[in-house]
Amino acid sequence: MISEYLASGRSGSFGVTSDRLTMALVMIDYLKYAKKYYGTGVSSEWHRIKLAIRPVKSLYAGHPAVEFGPQHFKAVRQQMVDAGLSRTGINAHMKRIARMMKWS
């Protein structure tokens, strides 16, 4: 069990059943992964991911990850529209969020 925990990168969500996994835990684990994968340089994708998941965090941090679906995705997109982001910026952020969910 210790080996599995260490292999998970000391994940905060290690051992949590999928029905108890919240969006906050998914975001934390994905940010750890992205930091390791992309690095933290000035133009790193990691910084863009942090910006992309802000609306997810504000709307659905305590929400079960298995229930995050198309309607939630659209609500996140609408929050970005309301914040005045450009279409290309929103599309890029939404791809980052989709990539996070696919990764999880």
C-alpha cells in the first residue's frame, strides 16, 4: 500500500473512492501533475491551467467529480464569457479543463 501511495505521487486523493472524489481533489492532483510535466517557467502551460480552472474552483470545488458533466462545463464557459474573456481564450481554457477531466 505504501508503494502504491508513493507511486501516486503522494496524491491527496489516494484511496478515495470515485464517488467521494471532489473537483477540488481532481484540480489539486492535476496541478501537481502539470507542474511536474510542464514545469513552472514564465511561459509554462502550468500557469495557463491555473487560470483555466479558476471558474471550476469557484463553481464546483466541492462537487463530486463523477457528476461533472456537460451542463457544468457550459456553466464554467458562461462564467468565462461573463468575465469578458475572448472566444479564443475561452476555447483554449475549455480544452485545458477537458484535458484535466480526461486525465482524471
